[in-house]
Amino acid sequence: MLKMNHLSKVYRTHLIETHALRDFSIHVREGEFVAVTGPSGSGKTTFLNIAGLLEEFTGGEFLLDGIDVRGMNDDARSRLRNEKIGFIFQGFNLIPDLNLFDNVDVPLRYRGFNAAERKRRIEESLARVGLSARVKHFPSELSGGQQQRVAIARALAGSPKILLADEPTGNLDTQMARGVMQLLEDLHAEGATIIMVTHDPELAARAQRNVHVIDGQVVDIQSEPRMRGLGVVQSAVAVG
Amino acid sequence: MEIRPILSALMRSKVSLVLIGLQIALTLAIVCNSLFIISERAALMQRPSGINEADTFTVSSIGFGEGFDDARTFAEDLAMMRSLPGVVDATTINAIPMSNGGWSEGLSLTQEQKTSTAPTAIYFVDDHGLNTLGAQLIAGRDFRPDEVSERNRTTQGWPAGVIMSRALGEKLWPGQAALGKQVYLDTEKPPVTIIGVVDRLQSPWPHSKRLAEFSILVPQQLVGDGRMRYLVRTAPGQRDALMKQIEAKLGEINHSRIVREARSIERIRGEGYSQDRAMMIILTIVIAALLIITALGIVGMASFWVTQRTKQIGTRRALGATRGMILRYFLTENFVITTLGLAIGAAMAYGFNVWLIQNYEAARLPWYYVPAGCVALWILGQLAVLGPARRASRVPPAMATRSV
Ligand SMILES: Nc1ncnc2c1ncn2[C@@H]1O[C@H](COP(=O)(O)OP(=O)(O)O)[C@@H](O)[C@H]1O
Ligand SMILES: [Mg+2]
């Protein structure tokens, strides 16, 4: 589903070069739920942005759903992103001036679906996250947990191949975080492929597989037993 | 395409929408009416006077002293002027077209009627009048020398034959030839007969709705008050030199008078329409200022919105919008705002016109002004928003995850 081989990403400003990712290799299969952990500044968001075609990479290879995305132009990347990726952001990123219906509608319009198809998808995905009754509400009228569920509905509506979530519970209190996590787990159980960045070990432990990133490199816990002793992600081993 | 969600999003920022919408509305209303006023004034100024303007000038003098002889002075002055090389012809005249000063009378078709049928300007000229003016005779004949008489303060009645402008003839006798017809300048005296018709001859009052084009040439010289006025036509290119020369010579011929500065008809036209020109300049400045202010308002508002919505734009890109879609979003948004403003502005434009009609005798705004104004403002709006919209389209998709 998602395959990166020896990928590197360098941010260049006129003063400094930051090697955000180096020799970064990962293979996420269809239906997997992967939690990405790591210290702040280690490159997690950079990885997710490249995975979601928000940013280009400097070197290496990246296949998304079997498509080599290297050298693709901006329009093609946008279309691919629209079709294959569902994004869930830490800050929800709902459009404040649009009601829930119109918010979920945004990526569907970019897709070019007709009105009936869009309506069906919007209603289905809002029902899936349990917010059917609120279609006419505006984001500011909802709790944080509800807003994130709308964002998940928006990510789901286009039937993407993969869901990418960057600290999806980072702005939520524990109870709401549990609700959102439960929703992601349910989606996974229904067959969704999910990559989630989190700094919460408890949440990471609930994922099927853990990937630890340090200094722009993947440290796969299962294949790297020495990491255990460091106690960085103690609970991450559980899943097979 | 995206008009409905754009519209509903706009409805959530009503204050900005109302402000920019009203600005566009006012601009449309004022620009349409101003342009119409400008075009009306331009049309007024472009009307031909019917006379040769390029080579003609007028000069006048006031005699003083007990024994000042008007008739003799006329004869001497005219003989002098007509003999000068470069002078085509010269005539006595009492008023100049477009000069805003002259003599007018009412014309009646019957002796019994209480109110006149039409007003007219009166030009007193001699048998050289028609030729000096350069007016085009389209029917009948010019005055003969023996038809020219003297008119003083006590003279009653009018000469038997006059020459009339075509517009006046059509007013008096619609659909009929004016030549040979009779009309009363004074209902207690015999009528005058139309012996000639000129194509056009503007009155001294170009702004008069009633008699701008209504004129009569009367073969008389005004004597007895020591005032003389001449109209002189020169060969092309010699007018300015002859103006100075004649001004000086008139003083030399007769010392008991003051010669007034000679003035070209072009200058008189310029002065006659100076208010119109000032009005056109002011309105042009108003239009330009309004368009610039509106464009800047749109640029400012759009720039602000782009900056304010940077993260939202990034999110839209992350959700799959191409650069073109973001660009189109802002162009469409501007189109929606402009259209709302124009809808109000169209009503205001017609309302403003009605107000001008009621208070300033303005004419009805032709239907195509408002649609044309709308198209112009649509284009202006799209051009104004293009810069900010392009900036928006360059917001990187990573803005969705990178910015807080
Ligand atoms: N646009 C950028 N320009 C320069 N450096 C960047 C940019 N984005 C991220 N970085 C740097 O890349 C490294 C990885 O950042 P990031 O992927 O955001 O880390 P994480 O999400 O794990 O906290 C950091 O050192 C960060 O400062
Ligand atoms: Mg991060």
C-alpha cells in the first residue's frame, strides 16, 4: 500500500540544511494500523506529509498504492491525494464558515462527484461518525471530539486507500481522545489502512504495529530488540 | 461550480460583505450616471454651430462723444476690413453663436394667438452676413444690399424678408418647407416672409433646451447707441494676424471710441462650454477615483482574507484542491461579492438617475449603461483579486500540518 525505500528529506534554507529524514524505509500493507512515535523534531510529521503527498522528498523511492510518485507534477499529486489519502489533523482543520455538510463536501467537490453522489457519501460518513443530526451545525457549535469526528468523516467520505492522522488526539482531553481512538480502531476493524502519529504510548499500544522514529530514521521495534532497553516505547511490542 | 458554499461562507462575514458590496454598488451607480452626464455634455459640445468657426472672429467698439455717427462708422469700418488682404468677408452683427448673450423674440403663426409658437434668437446682419458666417443656405436666397435697413431704439416692426435656421422651420411648420411661409415677430405688425433657409445656425445660448438651434437672420444694422460689433472671416491661417491688425486699424480710423479685444469664435466656443468641460473633468476624476478606491478595496479585502485563511487554504490543498481550484475559488468568491454589489448598484443607478431627472432635468439613462458598467466592474473585480488569488494558490499544502 505504502512503500518507502531509503527515502531522504532535506530542508534547505540559506543558512542551514536540516536532514529531517535519512535512509527512511517503511512498508505499510493494506489493512494495517501503524502508530508512529518518536521525540519531537524526529521527523514524524515530515514522514506523514511526504506519505500524504503534501511535500516532496529529496531522495529515495516512494510507491503509493503501487504508483511511483517521484517527479509527479503538482496537479497530479493533488488529484492522487484527493483520491487515495484521507487526512486527519491535530487541529481538526475544519472550515469554520461551512456547516458540517459543506465541510465533508469539500474534498468530494474537488473529486468531481455529482450532487447526488456527494450527498449520499456525506450522509453516510457523517452517520458513520455518529453526527447525522448535526449536518446544519457549524464547527464552532461542536466539542473538540465531535469536530475531530467530523474531520474523520471528511477523510472517509472519498473512500481513500489510506488514512493519515497526525496527533489526532493531541488537542483533546482523555475522554474525547478515547472516543476518537475507538472510532479509528473500529474503522481499522472494518478494513481501513491507518497511519497515526502520536506521542501517547497508551494510544500507540492500541495500534497493530509500532514504528519508532529517531532523528529521521525508522527504528522498527520488533526487529530492533536493543531499543527495548532504552524504554522509549515499552508498550509498543505487544502487537504482532 | 462552488457558488453555493462560497455564498453561505460569505454570509458568515456579513460586515465585510456589506461594506465591499456597498462600495461596488455606489461605484456602479455613480460611474454609470457620471459617464452618462459626460457623454451628454460631449454630445452637446460636439454639435456643429453651423458657421465657419476656424477662420472667424468678432471685434466690437463703443463710441463716445456727442456727434458719434454710427451709420458712417459702420460704413467706414466695413470698407476698411473688406479691403484688407486675407479678409474673406465682414458683417455687422449684434450677437455671436454660443456666446451666451443676444436678442431673442417669440414667433407666432397667427395674429390672434396669445402665446408664441416658438422662441428664436435674432441675428442682425447686413447683406454680407450669410457669407461671413459661412452658414449653408439650403433653400431660397441671401439678402440683397437694398434690403438692409437701419434699426434704432424707436424702430417698430420688422423687415419684410428674413432667413431662418432649418430646425426652427421644422418646429413652426412640421413636415413642410419653411421657404415662402410667413410668421409674426410682432402680432400687431405685418408678418415676415421666409426668403431663405440655412442648414444650421446655433443661437447664442447653447445650453437652452428651447432655442439652442432656433435662429433668424434679420437684415438690419443697429444704430444709435454707439456700439458696433463685427464678425470677420479670413482666409485659412490668417485669422490671428488679422485680429491684431483690425483691432489696431479700427482705433486709427475713429478716435472717439474704445475698441474691445477681438475674440475668435473658437475662443467663444471654448468659453461658452467651459462649464461643461469643467464638469467633464470633475466627473472623470470622480470616476477614476471611485474605480481606484474600489479596486484597492477589493485588493485589500482579498489580501486580508487570503492571509487570514492561509491554514484553510493549506487544508483545502491537503484535501485535494489543485492550485487552479484555489485560484478559481477566490475569483468565484469575488464574482459573487461583485454580483451582489452590482445587483444593489443597478437599482441605485436607476434611482440616482430618476433623482437627477426630477431635480436637474437630466435625461433618462439609456438601458445599456448599467449592463456595460456591470461588465466593467466584473472585470475590474477579477483583475483586482487576481494578485491575492494567485498568492492563495501558492500556499503549500503542508501549511495544513505545519501551521498552528
Ligand atoms: N519547512 C521546514 N523547513 C525547515 N525545517 C523543517 C521544516 N519542517 C520541519 N523542519 C525540521 O525538520 C525536522 C523534523 O520535523 P517534524 O517532521 O515536524 O518533526 P516531528 O513531527 O517529529 O516533531 C525538525 O528539525 C524540523 O525543525
Ligand atoms: Mg509533528
